[in-house]
Amino acid sequence: MTYKIISSQCTACSACEPECPNVAIYEKDGTFVINPKKCTECIGYFDDPQCVAVCPVDNTCVIDNSYPRYQAA
Amino acid sequence: MQGQLQTRPLDDVMQQIAEHKGCGTSSDAGKASCGSSSAPEDMAPEVWEKVKNHPCYSEEAHHHYARMHVAVAPACNIQCNYCNRKYDCANESRPGVVSEKLTPEQASKKVLAVASTIPQMTVLGIAGPGDPLANPEKTFKTFELIYKAAPDIKLCLSTNGLALPDHVDTIKSFNVDHVTITINMVDPEVGQHIYPWIFWKHQRVTGIEAARILTERQMLGLEMLTAAGILCKVNSVMIPGINDKHLVEVNRAVKSRGAFLHNIMPLISAPEHGTVFGLNGQRGPTAQELKALQDDCEGEMNMMRHCRQCRADAVGLLGEDRSAEFTTDKIMEMDVEYDIEKRRAYQEIVEQDRLEKVAAKNAELIELQEEYSDVKILIAVATKGSGRINEHFGHAQEFQIYEIGVEGTKFVGHRRVDLYCQGGYGEEDTLPTVIRAINDCVAVFVAKIGGCPKDELRAAGIDPVDKYAHEFIEQSAVRYFKEYLGKIKSGEIVHMDRGDADIRQGAYIAA
């Protein structure tokens, strides 16, 4: 799986962008999005997914169930 | 010469509004001690040099000089219960709110455009809408660009302090003379009720631990600023029942670490803001509660009482907001030529006006020195700036409040009256709202006023005064006070306690 950002809740504050260890977050059409191909759920980097920990709006960075769980190489 | 108390004539109207609004008008009045005034005489010349053109660091300067904020720093590293980043409404004026965020390049262009249009704009601040030091690259890139293009503009920033110790050297390298830290507590037990979490070392830290880390970093950052010779203003949000009594302790803690100025601001809290405090019904302080706390803290340390709690993209004199004139679309079309000499020439005229104003007040004060009285009165003033009574009563978006006694005049606050979202209030209800906002004042000084509001103000026990139209505020205030004392002596009037007033309610429309 990967994390995704619920765009209707995103304030575009950009706090998540520099925290992502995979450089998976970028701005698109006024809000931020996560590239599912790059997201590792922060596994191998941090105990907590960084976008979730820093986001000022609760339940905005959430697991995207449409992708399989990330497997560390 | 102490007057006696009388019941206030407007109680009926007030109670009617109070019932409608669900809040009482009970007051803790009478506690109006007066601290030392922050006259330039008690300030070191090198400090005065740093603050004399900075509207946020000098009350006197704020009548003459303007500031602007550029919203280049949207990210934040802490969560505060009085802040909600989700609703950014163009019609609201409070910290953390912006209409559009800018890149450092856009910000630099905007600063030059504003500085060329408003020659008395002397200060560029970065105040969010998040935390400038949680966006260090954008903040310092903006400083770098402006430092090169407009070296006469003072740079300053406002931070929650969490990241401050990491950046003091960089701040110093841009000749930043002014840094504001928002410090609402020095005790984590108190802090846990204000800060739900901080983002620290790649983790979300909550509860007392979060507040403990935050207060440690704030104190360390403040000490480092003092050591680096950077003036530090401390902002504190007064939250009744949570940190109101504790702020006296905060005052002592920041004073002992070298803070230059303490700005205790009222909590802005309404359900429509969507903040934790707005939604849980946490109230803000009344005007007299705020003033009493500011008076208690005033001693060796200057208290700021002229803060307008402006937006993170405000432009203009404090109390006015011209940001709508400088949207990104508009500034990109503007042909800007930065003329530093023209700005200097304009500012010299401002300086002459300032000197004249101070001389006029001092001349008026000489006669007052022979008077002995412990009577103090508050007056409300309608002004557009320059230290003059130059606004019509009906056009005033705010009133400035001065306290006058035999020691002289002191600016003690301001009251916004450009309310909206009043839950069905119409035009006919505007006047009672204004009266509520200046109810603790004996008189209101205006450039002009209509017959109708004049009568209603009189009925409310507030003297509408238009005879000082376009004169200097403080000189006129002293004159009025002399007459007032004379009338008490002759028995023409009885000095009475005026009670409390409202600071601001609901949300506010940008000017």
C-alpha cells in the first residue's frame, strides 16, 4: 500500500513535502499529492509515516487501499 | 479628587445586546493602574534607532509607519488550539490567514511594489501563515532577495520558537534586528491545554512532553537572540481560564532572558473559525481583563498594546489592510521602480510631523504638572494615522484608546468595530455594537459626527467630541482632560466608573 492525500482536505501548507524521505510528494493543481510508485510508507526510514505526523489536518494523509502493502526490499 | 460611582445609563441597551449574544456585561472595572510610559527617554539610543520606524515595536511609530507581511511560509511544525489552517477566508483578519501564498520571487516583487507605492512602509515581516522557520529555505531566500533589492527595508520574522535555536546565526547574517516568538506558557502543565502536538525529530509528540520540548526550545532561542543582540518581542495569547494568570509568570521568564517587548493579545475565538477553542466555546478576554493583565505585567518591561493581530499577508499601517491592492495578478502587471531617495525624502517629512506632535503634547502637559488628581479617563479616537484625529465617526473601522491622568497620556489599546457575521445584526444595530466596543471610555474624539449618533452616544454617557478635528490626538487628549478636571472641581460633572467593553467578537472583514 501507499499513502494518499485527500485533496479536499489538503490546505496546501506544504509541510509534508520536505519531510518525505522518498521525495514522493509534489504539488499539483493547488494541493499536494503522493506518487504511489515512490511511497514506502516510510518503512525503513522512520517509525511513523512523516506526512501523517506533520499534517495539520487529521485523516488527510491516509493509507490507499487500492495498492498492495509496501514490501521492503 | 476621586469621583463617585454611578450606574451606567446604557445598561438597558447593553443588557439587551448581552442577552442576545449570550454574554454578560459584568465588569472588573476600577482596576486601572498605570505603569510607566515607554517614552524614548527611558530607552537606550541604539535601541531607539532600531525600533523608531518599526510599527510593531514602537507604539509611537505605528501611527506613522507601515509594515507588510509576505505569505511565503505555509508549513508549520506545531499545532495550536487557537489556529485552524483549513479555513483561509479572504474576509477574515487574524493571524494564520492568507488569501494566496507566494514564492520568494513573487514576494520580493510584491515588497518592491508596495514600498514604491507606500513610502512609509519600512518593515517586511514573515509571519507564516505557518512558521517561517519551519520553511527556512523559502524564508531566507525571500530575505536574501529583498536584502539585495531594498536594503533600507527592515526584515523581521515571527516564530513559535521550536526551530529557532537552529537558525539564529542565519537570522543574524541578514541583519535581522527583530524577531517575535509566540510564548503562551513556561509550564508544560499549562502548555498541554494549548498545544495538542508538535512535530519534533521526525515524530509527532503530544501532551506534556510536547509542551516541555517547546518551552525549552523557546527559552533557548530567546537567550540566543539576546546574546546575538537581536531585539525580541514576545507574543502571548491570553486564554481565560487556561493561561491568563500564568502569563504574569511568562512575563517574568521572558523579561529575565532579555525580551524587549511583551505583547499580550486577546484570544480570537469563534465557532466559524473551526479552531479547537472556537468549537469548544473557549471565550476570549474582555477589554478590561486584558488591560488589567497588561497593567500587571508592565514594569521594567514595555508592553505592546497596539497589536492588531493582523493577517500573514497584511499590508499597510497597523489597523488598515491594503493587501487587496497588491494581489499577485496586480503586482505582476505593475511597473516598479524602486527609488530609495524618494522614500527617504518622504520619511523625513514624517519625522518632522512626529517631532511636532511630541512637542505639542509636551507643551500641553506642562500645565498639567501642577494638578493633583488620581482621576484617570479613557477616550476613544477615530484616526486614519499620523497621530491626528482625522476620521469620521461613521467611517471608523477601529477606535484607538488612550488613558489620560495627570502623569500624561498612554495608548492602552484599540477596538475593532467593522464587524460582520453578527448573526442577523443589521444597520440599525451597528451603533450599539460601537458603543459596546468603547463603553469604558468617557469620550470619543472624531473629525466629524452626525446628529443622531451624537445623541445616542450622549445617552450612553460617552461625550462625542468633534472640536479637535484634525488636531494631534495626545495634545487634544490632555486639553480635554484639563477641562474634565475643571468640570469635576466646579461640580458640573461627577466622575464615574465606566465599566467594561468588548475587544472583538466574531470574525472581521479585511479593510
